[in-house]
Amino acid sequence: MNTNNNAEQQSASPKKTSQQRGYKSNRKRRTNHQSMRVKNTKKGFNRKPHNQHKKQPIPELAENDIRVIPIGGVEQIGQNMNIIETKDDIFVIDIGIQFSSEAETPGVDYIIPNVKYLTERKDKIRGVFVTHGHLDHIGAFPYIIDQLGYPKVYCGLLTKWMIDKRNAEFPHLEKLEYEVVKPGDRITVGNNMKIQVFAVTHSIPDAIGFSFETSQGNIILAGDTKLEHINGAPVQREIDAYGKLEREDQKNLLFLSDSTNAEQPGWSKNEEDIIENIIEMIGEAKSRVFLGTFASQIVRITAIMEGAHKFGKKVILEGRSMKTNVDICIKSGRWIPPKGLIISADEAQNYAPDKLVYLLTGSQGEEFAALMRISTKKHPKIKFNERDTVILSSSVIPGNNIAVQKLKDNLSRHGLRMVRYQTSDIHASGHGNQDELLWIQKTINPKFFMPVHGHHSMLRAHAQAVVERNGHNPKNIIIPDNGTILDINKDGFTVHKAKAPNNVTVVEGFRVGDIQDVVVRDRKTLTKEGIFVVIATIDPKTGKMRKSPDIISRGFVYLRDSQELIQGARNLVKQSIIRNSKGKNPVDFEVVKKKLTDDLGRYLVQNTGKRPIIIPVVLGI
Ligand SMILES: [Zn+2]
């Protein structure tokens, strides 16, 4: 995954509200249409006085309208999925995952798009179109593709291999049917939908965009995009790719555009320059070079390997995802390494240190990744020395700052030479900055515009720039949420009040389903406050305690140093149980437990300032 490798993207300056700016926002329904659909959404039409919580029904799609729904990826980085629906067909674009954060959703492996809208209309699905092979665009395939009834997958060659590799870990899945497409292809899918495939620049080979030539005009999705440019002038290949989508009889109606780096001014660094800089460093190195980068940066990785070869050097790959991705490139035939270039860590001892280049994972300070293990002297085969050069060719993903600092400290202890992206041009994002995005938008020149792929502030910054700097009419911009239903035709559009189901769907171990708020809340409490278990045995008739209660705690306080607190708790347990069971025959255990939890909770927070999860076990014997 390569989408959130930008430390810069956290800055989210307050933006004006949609009403202030005058954009179409899905939060407030308005319509440009004078069409019949207006009566559908007339005040009161959907009103449910007896059940305010009942969801708005999803309106039928009008005969000549095209429906567009960003199912995921417009309130976060990840879980990218968009759909285009006509009267007869549904086309799905990308099936991505979002990596979950330990702080927000502890214990959750991934967050995936909610596909209820699609499963309810499974018969209309004509294909899945995949822009490129990063996990935030393909990672949810194994959890979702069977629910969609295994539609045909249209994608580039490397993307196909990446999807198959991803699915290989899920043996219950059926084999997918693919149609490998390439830039310049114009394919027909479903009920005569023509789809143009065009090349986009990203950090992985075979990244493509799709232009769906609907009866109302082209609906264009470019996936993750940046531009290859020379000092802010895009190369001819880019001009051709974006400039030729519109034709006399086929206008560009709507463009959905990557917003990841919309808040970053100017042009992003050219990947070509980055690669050149790194290769130059490798050439000049008098001893071993270790390059830490994202395994998703496949364009960079293969180019650097070829560069190393030119200097007669050998390459050692370390880290599972690094090895896997290079392996997929080779097996798919997408990249053939020069013979003898890649060697194993064991073979390295047969070469002089200045002939060795290591490509490693772990530039984010991941505990078990190659870089960290070598830096903490835990790697069985590789040891650093002060003649080595370590190049950290990646930015710091927000949230990883502490881990990366630890990595840098560990590396520094070896007295080696460290090159970081802040001081040298050795890393560029795979996503274009604002000026690139504006160039693409202007070149495509769609009538309507929808920023996607990013947090809300990124979408809004993108929309704002398109209005202020490209002069786009703000009324023709739609800033969506996950599940926003947009019905569009060449005259206008409607953003419906109803949304496609969009409640958070998670993968937790073997379970796929709704997020269980209570479980997540408990996990958060457990990590912060700990757990406190009381076991009391009482006479079920009288409520009298058989013996002093047992107390067990984890992650709360160190019991041995807290005898006074524990003794106080024991006394309190006795009093609480007696008070709530006395004179009751039989004793109501539920009441006893509830009161005990309340009493203990109050006591513990007063004495420790902490609120552990309290589990009362009251046994009647
Ligand atoms: Zn990507």
C-alpha cells in the first residue's frame, strides 16, 4: 500500500463549510434537476413520523441517469471502492482495504468496503475494474469477491498477479476470470458500455485509469495519480493520456480524482529524479548500501536494481513483502532482472562490500522488519558496521514517528552513514501535489467534478483548489461521503438523501462483519485501565460469604504493592454483598453483581484514578 506514505498529509487546516463555499455537499440535498425525480424527494415523501431512525429508502434509478457511488475511500485513506450503475449494469472499480489503527480500533485487522448495496443488486454486476495493485485498491478481494458472485476482473498484467497473490492465502476462493487490459484499449462490457483504458503514473507499474463512455458522457476514474514532468511541464505521454479522453460525440461528464496530496502545494518530486539520485549514491558508495523503502514502490525498486547492476553490484532482498513483490514482477514477466543480479544474504560473503546493495523493508520502524532487526543486532545473517550507508527512501507515515525515531537511534549507534528523505531527494510520493491534480482536472475538463481518495479535508482542499485556481463552477462539484448516491445526466445531478449502506465493516481474525462497538470499547479500556476480577462465594439463601473474596487483576495496579487498596476492596465487596442480599431468599445474583460492580468502580476510581473493567463472579454454593 502506498497511499498514506506522506507525513505531510496530516496538516488539515480548517476549511470553509460547503454552504460558505457553495459546493454541492451530500450533507444537504439540493438538486439541479428540473426532472420528474424532484417529486420523489418532495418534503414529507420519505418522512417516517413513527420511526425516525428508519433508513431512507434508496430511490430507483431514472431511465437515462447514471448512478455513481463512492462506497469507500472518501472519508479515509484506504478501502477504495466506487461503483457506476446504469439501468442495466453495475461496474465496480477497485476493492481495497484500510489498515486499522491500534489506537482507534484495537484488535481489528482491516476495514473493508461495505458491499450491501452491491450484494442486493448482484445480478447487475458486469465486472470489477482495478486501477492498480496496491492493497488499498485490491486488498479486500478475498473478503468480497465471492459475495459479488465472482464477476470478471479487468486490470493490468501486474495487477492481476498481485490480486492472485493476495487471494492465494484464501484457498476457499474460486479462480478468478480476468481480462488483462492495457492503455489504449477500448473494451465493451455489459449492455454495450464502452470503456477506454488509459495510462496513469503511479509508484507501481501497470497503473491505469478507466473512462466509462456512458450515454450521458464519460465518467472517468484515474485511480492513484501523479505526473511525470520536467519542472512542472508534464511529458507528452501525460498530455496524450488525459487529453484524448473527450471526443466530439463523447463529452467528459464527471471526473473522480485522487485527493491524497491535494493539500500539498506545487508539483511533487519526479520519481525519475529520485531514482537517479539514489543510483548515484549507490555508484559512489565505497562499502555496502542498505536501502529501506516501501515494498509497494515497485517502480523505484526495480529501477534501482538495474542501476546497481550497471555498477557491477549485487542485490540482496530482505523482508517478506519486498521479496514477494519482486517475485511477482519476475513471474508475471513484467520485469526480468539481469542474470545473477539478485543473490542471497549467504552469498553476499563472496563479494567485496562495495559490490553489495541491500533492499529492505522496515523503513517505518516496524519491530520485526529487516531494518529494525539488523539495527538491534537480532538478524542472524546481516550485521551493520561503520562503513555502511543506510538510505531511508520513504517519508514517515503519520503515527509512526516514535517507531521511526527509535529506528534512527538504533541505526546511529552503529556509527554508519544515514541518508534521510528530509535532507536528500530520495523519496517522492506516488500521489500528485495540488498543481498536478489541477493540471489533470483542467486537461480532462469534465462538466462535473468529484474529489475522492482521501480524508474529508483533502477532498475539500481539492475542491477548493479546482474552484479557485481552475475556475470550475462550485455548483458542479460534489464532495461525497462513503455511500453517497449521485444520480447524474448531462444536464445536472441529484445527491440523494438516502445513502448506500456504509456502516464500518471489519476483518477480525476469521470474522468479517460489522464493527462491534462494545468489543472495541472494552479493548480500549483493557489497554488503558486494565481488568479487575472479584470472585466471591456466598450462601444462596442467606447471602453470607463462605470465605474472603479472591481478587485477580491484570494491567491495573501491581497487587503486591497495593495491599491496602486490595484489603479495602475486600471489605467493600463483603459490605456490598451483604447489603444487597440480606433478607432476600433466594438472593438475586444479578442485582448483587450489578451493585458490586458500581460500588467497586467508585472505590477504585477514588483511590487510583483508574477505571478498570470489573468482572464480578458471584458463586452460590
Ligand atoms: Zn496506490
